[in-house]
Amino acid sequence: MALTVVGSIAFDAVRTPFGERERMLGGAAVHFSLAASFFTEVRPVGPVGDDFGGEQFELLEARGIATEDIERVAGGQSFFWRGHYDFDLNVAHTDDTQLGVFGEFEPKLSDAAKSADTLFLANIQPDLQRQVRAQCPAGFSGLDSMNLWIETAKDSLTAAIEEVDCLVVNDAEIRMLTGESNLARAARAVMEMGPQAVVAKRGEYGAALFTGTGAEDQSFFALPGFPLEDVRDPTGAGDSFAGGFFGYLDGSGGDLDEANLRRAMGYGTVLASFNVEEFGTERVSRLQREEIDERFEALRGMTQFEGVPAPRG
Ligand code: AMP
């Protein structure tokens, strides 16, 4: 199986209470691809400037990521994001966003990118997400977005959401998008737009999965964030979650039954947890598959509830 992803490919400047980096590899499609690379063949699509060099390509290729659809624009500047977090690491404050070469990007997917089984439209301008969707009819597709696009490009974002199977966004963004303060109602409102599944990311509190809208097929599942004592930089946690989730689903043959969706939630949670342990891509770029499986088992152990005997008396 194979997975195509479009989304920002970036340099990030990030400050948290635990340190800062002035320029590091980042971007939604980068964090997504690194996480998904543990499970399947992943191909990011997008432009970079000539500030994006051998070092960045090598980091991606070392994880087996196919980089042929990353287009280098001579004389251009890569997407740049500057942000900071105060003591509440769940809230990212954006200080600067420069689209750079994304501003003029007209995606033309290679045959390999077009024929992927799974497509993920990671965070980027929704018109671009739609242009990529139009070229890639993948059987299973997902989408992420953020408050900036809900505020500035809502119609286009709504049209993009209508064209995918699964929406993966922050809980606050689902509320903002639908105008519903109750998360279950907001998820249902999204599913009435088209997607059959909604994943609400809740930062350190984990993620919730909603499927089905009818009395018979409605289902809910949630996992906490993996408990960590050292969190340094939450940037890319949501993208790493999505990479683990969609990467696992694609790599396991695209099986979308409830059990496999729940496993995918587990892998998403685990990949996000590794991502936040260090800045940017530092931790995930040297992660080993065995570490993922070990943490997945630990998470499975700590979230068992069905096996707990019914209350006495
Ligand atoms: P996350 O922390 O998972 O929500 O994603 C953080 C990543 O999103 C960073 O690496 C940024 O480069 C990227 N990013 C920030 N703002 C935007 C934006 N407006 N569009 C696309 N990507 C963005």
C-alpha cells in the first residue's frame, strides 16, 4: 500500500518554556511523513525553496520517505512558521507565517503520487488541498486544518472536507468550524458534511474518534495522551498523530473496521508522544520501530477497561 500527503514542508522557529530553536525542519507534511514512514511507503507533495538542502532531504530519505514529489523552486523561500508556547503547551501562539513558495504552488502529482491507496491533506491552504484531492482518487482520505484557514478560507475548507472520508482536527477547531460547542454534536455536524469519521485531537488529553451518525452505527472511542514527564516542544504532535493513524491504516491493508481504527488511534497516540519529547523532528528522526511497539503495548495495558470486573453490590 502507499500513502500520499500534501501539507506544509517548512522551517520553524519555536520557543517553549523548555528551550528554543531558531530554524529547524518542520511542517505538517514533514511531521506526518516521518510518523507514517514506520508503517508504509509515504510520499509528501509540495514545494521548497533553495534554502531546503541536502541535509533536509537526507533526513527524510533515511526514513525511507519518497521525496520525488518535493519540488525545489530555484530562488524561492521555503514555508516558514514562527511560534511560541507559554506554560500551557496545548496552545500554540503564531508569531509569523510566511507561505514562501507555497504562495504560487500549483500541484502536479507524479503517477506514483496519484495512484496512492491513501491520501492525507495535511494542514495547508484548502484550495491546494482540493487541487491535490482532484488528482488523487485514493480509496481512503483524510484532512487536517487550523484556525487560520477556518477564519480566512472557510468556503474552500468546507468544500475540501466534503471530499474526504475522515477529518482529523483539534477539538477547538471542530467547534469553531461547526459553531457547535458540544463536541459530539460538532462531530455529527461534520459527518453530515461527508466524512464518515472524525478524530478530535485534544493535545495532552489525547484524542477521540467518532464514527457513524445513525442510532445503529454510531460509535465512540477515546484514548488519553501517553503520560510523559518530559515534554519539550508540542509542535507537530497533531501531524505525528495523523501520520501514525493513517500510516498504520494504510500499512495494515486499509482495513477500516472498528478494531483497526482503534489500533490506529493507539499508534497515532504513540507517535505524537515521541514527537513532543524533543524539539521539531529530533526525536522521531531517530526513533526505532521496537520503541513504538513497546509504548503501544504500555498504552494498551494502561487503558484496559472492558476487562475490569463489574462493580460489586
Ligand atoms: P501541529 O503542531 O501538529 O499543529 O503542526 C505544527 C506544524 O504546522 C509546524 O511544523 C508548522 O510548520 C506548520 N504550520 C503552522 N502554521 C501553518 C499553516 N498556516 N499552514 C500549514 N502549516 C502550518
